Amino acid sequence: MIQVNGLTKSYGDFQAVKGISFEALPGEVFALLGRNGAGKTTTIEVLAGFQPADAGQARVLGLDPMKDRRQVRRRTGIMLQEAGFFPDLTVVQTVESWRAFTPAARPAHEALELAGLLDRSATKVRQLSGGEKRRLDLALALLGRPDVLFLDEPTTGMDPEARRNTWEVVRALAAEGTTILLTTHYLDEAQRLATRMAIMDRGEIVASGGMAETLATQAGRVSFELPEGISPQELPLPVTMAGAVATCRAEDPDLAAQRLLSWAAEKGLRLRGLEVRTASLEDLFLEGIGNA
Amino acid sequence: MRDFMAVARFGGRLYWRDKVALSTSVALSLGLGIGMPFLMAKLRPGDSGLLLDMHLGLLAMIMTLSALLQAAVNLSARRDQLILKRMRATGLNDREIIGGELANIAAQAVLLALVVTVVLYVAAGMPTPGNPLVLVAFVVAGAAVLSLLGAAWTVAISRAELAAAVTMPWFMLAGLGAGGFGPIIQLLPSWVGTVLNLLPTGGIVEGARFAYTGEGNVLLALLNLAVWTAIGLIVLRYRFRWEPRKS
Ligand SMILES: Nc1ncnc2c1ncn2[C@@H]1O[C@H](COP(=O)(O)OP(=O)(O)OP(=O)(O)O)[C@@H](O)[C@H]1O
Ligand SMILES: [Mg+2]
């Protein structure tokens, strides 16, 4: 369980995190989203006890991550956004070395299997590809069967199959009751995995809530090429224009599309390039940081 | 304790596959530490006092190399490669990480010093110490203090590539003060010698000399090492950087 209340963190006189609050429950995947420099990694590093908070409260498993760092660390797995390996060790040697530092660690082959890296066991770390290194990161984060898992951009650089595999692992762990805090720039990933999310911008949370509920309140879109000789005012629904493409926002985009199509049929027109999109996290994201 | 030993063992495994450690710490220490006194013994056979002086001077130098320099190079590299950061992501606490790394480095430094010393007894006819336990105690304590200072010295190393260059003054001053370059110190004003004796290697050499000849002030030597230990611990506690990003 993760609780954050009014968390503030500055580097020098630059405020990277400005009083954010959120909570992630056991069995939940919580997505922390936001563009580069929003303060996501800083938040995770404070929660994982790498740096003290300047103000506000952070609790992981009910403990203070700075003061009770040892207890917290023993029950958390962390996939840092950036961390190094010993290049001359092989994959399995790396995992075995890390097992020595981890109480009640999983067997190496189990961690490697979870991360989909079993067939690269004997490869030296320096020879791994970027995505394979990320999988090794995941294997190390899962070693201690953590109750809380911090995943800072876990799938960056992974191929589609590895990403899917990682999602499966994340879902399975959440189903077992692990609390998971995830940051990602892949909004589809967040939309698929997370039950709740917060969007950060410049150190502040600009939108947050349950994934399904939040998306449900968002408008979908219908876009199409405006037929020649028709002005936007003649359309049955209000649209915004971008070049020749008209976009109509509607709570129920299917219904809006039907209306537009029947209007066009009456007039004997065609709506070229018609696209109907339900609300996505991406719309919400762009809107959230646009308003900030 | 278990975790501390796990880090030390891990450090040991890496040490013996680390080409930089093997070529600077191991090869240079053995080469200098055995080679120079050995040459001296060939040039001036029978002058065992001179041989011992030379050895103690070089002992200061090779321990600076194998403990202080090795710790500074090793920890600044692991800091810059974000390996310390990854180690901190485990259940290990900060003391276990640095302590384990330093325990390994100090152990390797003790091993090298003992190999050099024993080879000189056997092959160059160097006199053995009157009080071998005191000698071992000072070598072990010295290796520990110097590795600790190497870790503390990483605060002065902005980038790992610069570690060796930035740490070189310790080596040169240790050699100058302890007589590893020969009795150059006698050509300089006397206060230079006094100041250089304040170096941690000054304490080690003073203690070792006592073990061999019974001359010198052991208490002062111990005090020297105690003060440097305190300095090292304070710097580590308040200034150590775990990752290259400064905050
Ligand atoms: N140690 C540091 N010293 C100074 N500034 C820092 C430090 N760490 C982070 N920052 C600054 O704090 C801000 C937030 O950084 P953070 O790494 O938390 O962003 P992020 O949301 O994780 O971004 P990204 O998506 O690019 O990973 C950035 O503007 C960064 O430059
Ligand atoms: Mg980040």
C-alpha cells in the first residue's frame, strides 16, 4: 500500500514535486503519468527511500520509506528508470549475485522465466540489447516477491511481445495482491494495466481518478473530411476544423457518427476518411497538461 | 552481518576479474613493493637498515595504491555506472554496501602487503619484525583506514575517469613522507617531513617501524589512524554521493 500526502521535493531552488497526494491499494496498478520532467521519477525515488521528502508524507506499507528504509526495501521491488549492471557478468550471474542481497529470493530461473530472459542466461550483460537489459531489470525487481512494486517506465525499449509479456506479469502480480506504481509514456499501456491514475505536470497532479470512470466522462471524437462546397455551419453538429478535416466531439461518438452519416445520405454526400474514436487516455492526457 | 559479507564476497569475485584492479593494485603493488627493495638489497648487500627503510616507504605507497586508490576508483566507477544506486534498491543498507566493498578492498590490500613482506624476508634477507602481531595489526588497521579514506575521497572525484589522476597526490605524498622514493625528505625543510608524517600512511609506517625495531611512538601512530578514521566517517556520512546526479 502506498500513501502520499502533500509530498514536496526540491532540488536546490527547483521544485520538482509540489505537494502531490494519491493512494494506491493492494492489488492495484496505479499509473503515474506526465511528460518528461513532470516529477514521476522523483516521486518514485522518494517513495523508495532514495531521497528524503522536503515536506508532506510518504508511506509505503504503512512505513516511512526513509526512516524504515530497510524494512520497506525488503518488501518492495524497484525497476529504476536508470541503473547500471556489471557488464562482464552474465545474465544468470547477475541474478545470482543479486539473490545474495535479497532475503527469501526467488530461484534465478524463476525470475528469468518471468522476465522472459531464460534463453539469454549465459549471455554477458554487455552483449544484451536495450530491451533485454530492461527485462533483466524486471527480473531483479521481482526477485524478492515484493508486496509493493515500483515500475519506472518498465517497458521502454521492449519489443511488442516483451511488452505484452511484462503486462501479463504485472497483471498476475496485481492479482496476487501486489501494490504496483507504474510510470509510462505509453498511454495504451497505462490504459490497459492501471485501475487508477494520476497525471502530473510540472510537479503537480492535474488530473486523477479511476481509469474507467475518468475515461467515461471524457468525450469521444468523430472526424472526417468536410465535403467540398459544404461549410462547417451547415453540418448538423458543431465541429472544429483542422485544414479540411472536421472533428466533432461527443459523449457518444457512435451516435454522433450515425447522425452525420444520415445527414450526408440525405444530401447525397460522402464523408471521406470517417473515424470514430471513443475517449482515450491520450485525449485526457493532452487536455490535462494543456490546461495546466 | 550476513549481508555485509555477501557484498564483500561479491566485491572479491569482481576484483579478481577486474583488469584495472589487477594491473594497478595487484601488479603495480607487487612490482614496486618487491622490486625496489630487492634492487636495493642487490646494490647494497648487508645494509639491512636501509632495506627496511626502503620497504616501509614502499609499504606506504603500495597500501595507498591498493587500498585508498582502489577504493576511490572502484566506488566512483560504481557510482557513475549507477551500480551503487542499483545496490541501494535491494534490502542492503548504505553501511552494508560501502562497508562490504571496503572490507573486500582492505582484505586484498592486506594480502598484497603480506605477500610483499614475506617475499622480502625470504628473497632479499630483510630482517623479520620483533613484534609480528603489532605489524599485522597496523597493516590491517592501515588498510581499513586507507580504504575508508578512498571512499571518502570520491567526493573530490567529479567523474570516475578522473579518479586515478585526482588520487595521485596521496600516492606521491605518501611516498615522499615515508621515504619510498629514498631519503628525499632530508633535502627539504624539516617541517615538510613533520607535516607529511601526519598522513595516515605516516601512522602506518610509524606503527610498523615500532613492530620491527621497537622505536617510535605506537600511541601517536594509533591516534593518527583514529583521527583519519573519524575524518573519513564524517565525510562519508555527510558528503558521500550515491549517484552522479548532484542534488
Ligand atoms: N538530482 C537532481 N538535481 C537537479 N534536478 C533534478 C534532479 N533530479 C531531477 N531533477 C529535475 O526534476 C524534474 C523532474 O525530474 P523527474 O526525473 O522526476 O521527471 P520525470 O517525470 O521522471 O521525467 P521523465 O518522463 O523524463 O522520466 C526535472 O526537471 C529534472 O531536471
Ligand atoms: Mg522519469
